[in-house]
Amino acid sequence: MKPIPLLLALTAQRTTAACLSSATSTTINTLLTTGGPNTLISLCPDTIVPLTSPIIFTAPGQEISTAGYPTDSTRATLLIQPGTDTTSAIRGNWQDYVRVRNLQIDGNRPKAGALGGDALLEMGGGTTGQWVEGNVIRDTRSWSCFHLIASGQEGNLCRNATVKGNTVGPCGEEGVGVEGGLWADGLSVECTESVVVDNEITGATDGGIVIFGSPGSSFLRNTITSSSTQRGFGGINMVDPNYNGNYSGVVVSDNTIIGVDSGFIELGIAMGSQVWSNPHPLNNFGPTTVSNNVFKGNIGFSIVINGWEGGLTVQNNDISAVSPPSDFADPSTCGSIQKSAFLASHPLLIYPPGAGSPLTIQPEFTTLSANASNFLCLTHPLPTSQSFTAGSLSVSAATSTVVDLKGLHVQLQGDGNLVGLDTTGTNQGGSEVKWASGRYSDGCGTDGSGCVLAFDEAGELKLTDGTGKTVWGSGTKGKEVVFLGEEPWVVVKEADGQQLWTVGELA
Ligand SMILES: *[C@@H]1O[C@H](CO)[C@@H](O)[C@H](O)[C@H]1NC(C)=O
Ligand SMILES: *[C@@H]1O[C@H](CO)[C@@H](O)[C@H](O)[C@H]1NC(C)=O
Ligand SMILES: *[C@@H]1O[C@H](CO)[C@@H](O)[C@H](O)[C@H]1NC(C)=O
């Protein structure tokens, strides 16, 4: 055998080396603008591109990718820099056939911070043939890791996009910050006739895949796993009214949805206009198919259907590995129907008058007896008691909730009454009062903000109203106040644990 000629070897090397080993958003944007259609931005493996503004596709067929299309940690990284107000790494809207491949797209939320704005990867608009494959897409600063936006144009819909084999997440955080919810979607898809396939989404805290209408699109073989500590709202959502609620031809098949550890997923697949926390008046509509999906572990409700019409086929979905509702979530803040369904381990729920026809539904579904909405109601397991040190508790009647304990909700009402309500019951029409301060004020103001329950710096638990009056006080110089799920309900304690006062003394 002849030895490989040196020249050939060098040429081959030079070809693979024809990639950018250093770049910024500015240099890449210049290449895209001057290069025109089909410009290829090929980044060398292991390159890190610091972003201080988004990379913007300017012509059809442009591509940004890592040379050789690796699938491991050598994929080039687009990294949003702290200290900028950039939330999008790439803007590929309104250009046909553009491609984003084999990159690590990092919103850098832990260092750059959460910020309202566009999604980390913004694609879609009035286009065809966009392609997003083999990327890591993580730590968006904003509401979503990936967004395929609709065009808003009747004759020029967002269509025919491919989103394949991406590793997505974590996306967002549980809880609320100064600008509102910190949670974020994995994939937010508002595009017709598209395919979302073989993606792995882990740790999305809003919806794993949110389908915004998107008639004719398929969602196949994706795996959606919760964070191990933070709650995810939905696995796959079909609740929003985009495209006027048109989900016709949407297929959701062979996906796996997994809730792990103390992070859990509230709603595996949510279908219809009534199921989410913001019910809207018109039904979503099919015909739509949801089949052969697998649900595992800590999922509150696997599939819930209410607010649908025009056809639905839901078959062969496997709920055999869903955890019993043991201790991974608490339904105290749910409505009574949701609470009973959760406690009775009914993972598949349908309200037939809100499901329309034709309807082909697998036999394990439980029929809801009433038109219940908002199944986004589970919380992490609640504590059996909660304590506050002097100066660390101040709640107004406008906020209302003082503490949520296992089986007990403590609220300060607009009339100044401090009340402990039983939350274990599933009776319609309210919870039983377990205890109440029985002290009232007409100085709370119309929104209740005048009345404030505080455990003050001096160690006194007291209620003051809008006129500046102390309605009642514990008269203590205590170390901590403890709210309990059982008698004596509320206790002010000394540093050594000695009980100084209980709410029972008000009676
Ligand atoms: C759909 O997109 C693919 C590339 O992803 C392209 O090959 C095909 O031509 C597109 N079809 C239409 C009808 O635009
Ligand atoms: C729903 O979308 C499909 C596919 O785009 C379309 O053919 C159908 O007319 C739409 N239905 C309505 C009622 O708009
Ligand atoms: C269920 O209630 C919602 C909200 O009131 C309403 O819009 C919807 O039409 C009701 N569904 C049925 C089947 O009555």
C-alpha cells in the first residue's frame, strides 16, 4: 500500500481547519450581512463566542454550526455575557431554510441573571424549512429556551420547521422574582406543519414543550424530565388559544414524560382551554392525536382534557409507572374536584361535555363530575409548622396568606380576622374553620392593605390597622412565633423554647 501523500493529508487538515476559532456577535453578524444567502458560519470545536448582542440571520439558507457537527462537549458555545440586556443568542426569524446546528447555546442565567425579553433562540415567522438540530440550548434568561414564532400572516404562515435531537434545559427557575415568574419553557412552538422530534428536555420550569396551536405539526419521541428539585408546570401543553385554538392535525406520540425526586411535573399533557391556570372562553379544537406516550414518576395529573372540540384520539398512553400521590406534592391549594382526583390517584381525567366529538379515549380515563378548571394547583409538600424570628413576619390582609401548612391555610382576612382553615377536606364550597382570632377592624381599607399582622422587632405578635391602631397584641418580648397544623395553632416562644402566649388567649 502506498503511504498517504503528505500534500493530501495537509489539504484535508486545511479543509477541517477552515473554521472560525475566534468570533464575536459583531464579527459573525458582519460575515452574515456581507455573505448573503447560504453563508455558512462554521465555528471550530471548543470555540467560545462571547455574545453582547444577538446573532442575526440576514438571508435565506444561512447556517451557523460547529465544524464536523460534533455531538459532544466540543460543540462551540455561544455565551451571553453578563452586564448586557441581551436575552436572545440567535434571531433567525423571517429567513427561509436557515440552520442552527451542533452548537451550545447558553443564556448564562446563573451569571447574567433572569431578564424579561425574547427567547434564547428565536426562530420562525413567515418561513419554510428552518432547521435546528443537535444543539444544547440552556439557561435562558427569559421566558423560553427556544421559540418558533408565528407569522401573523394568513398567506405566509410559519411552516415546515424541523427541531430535532436537541438537548434542552435547564430553562428558568421555580418561583417569582421582582419582574414576575422566573419559570421558562423548554420548546415554545407556534409553527404549522413542523416536526419536533427526539429532543431531550430536562429541567424546564414552565412547559417542557408548549404547543401554541400549530396545526399540522408533530411532536414525536421527545423526553421531558423535571428538574430534580424544582417544579415544572407542564410536560406538553395544548392549552393556549393561538391560531384561534386550532390544533387540527397535531400529533403527540411516543414522548416520555418523567417527574424526578422533589422536582415534579404538575400536568403531564394538558389539553383544552379550561385546564391551565388561565382558562379562556373558546374551546381549542382538533382533530388531534395523543398516543403511545409514557408517563413516569412524580407527575401530578398525567393527562387532563377540558375545553376541546372537533375530534380527539387519546390512546395507548402508559401511566403504569406514575408514582402514587404519596408525598411528592400537596393538593391543599387545589379546588375540591382536582384535590379528590389527585388523592384518588386518577392520572387520566376528562370532562366529557368539554371534550367534544368524535372522541376516542383509552378506557383508564376518569370522568370529571363537573366543569373543573385550573389543574395547575399542586405545590411542594407543605411543612407541619413554620416559625418566624422577631422582625421577620409582616403580612397584610391584601396579601392574605400568612402560612400554608400541611392540612391548614392561615389567612388574614379583609375584616381583620386571622383564620386557620382546614385544607384536607374535599367538600365543595369552602374549608372548615379550625380556629380564628375573632378580632375585627373596619380600618383595613378596601384592598385590605391597612391591616398588618407582624411579629415585630421587640418580639410581639400584633395586628395593626390603617388608622394606626393596635387591634390586638401578644404583649410578649418573644424570640419566635410558631404556626402549627394542630393545637395550640399559634405560639410565641422564649429563646429557651418556653411558651409565652398562644392565640387561644384571645378567645
Ligand atoms: C420543508 O423543509 C425542508 C428542509 O427542512 C425542505 O427540503 C423542503 O423543501 C421544505 N418544503 C416546503 C414545501 O417548503
Ligand atoms: C385549522 O388549520 C388547518 C391547517 O392549517 C386548516 O386547514 C383549517 O382550515 C383550520 N381550521 C379553522 C377552523 O380555521
Ligand atoms: C366550563 O366552564 C367554562 C368557564 O365558565 C365555560 O367557558 C365552558 O363553556 C364550560 N364548559 C361546558 C362544557 O359547559
